[in-house]
Amino acid sequence: MATNNNSGSNKILVPAARQALNQMKFEIANELGMTNYDSMDKGNLPSRQNGYVGGYMTKRLVEMAQKNISGGGTGR
């Protein structure tokens, strides 16, 4: 298994995906009831709320990858 020397970093491996990932983050936060997530001070949010956004992003990205791998479309 490959190791990551930058553990804990949020480095985007495909820089062209940055805008799409940010859009996904804001959409998911909105779905979770955080309508102004883009302007919120994330440091003042409870870790549970920040974790929900990241967790749902991960879940959605895994779904998209599984659909892509299986030939089932774009994942949306």
C-alpha cells in the first residue's frame, strides 16, 4: 500500500477538479441545512457539522467512482 507523506493535507491531486469539488461541498452543505457554508467561519463550526460535509462528499465521490468503474454513467 502506498503511503502519503503529506498526511492530513488537503492537496487536490487533480487541480482541474478544484472548482467542481468546491461546488459539491457547497451543495452538500446546503442539503444539510448550512445555507451559507461558503461564507461561514469553519473554525467556529462544531466538528460534527464539518465532518458531515466531508463524509457526505466522500460518500458521493465513492458512488460516482463505483458507477464510473461499472460503466453506469457519470454518478449524478
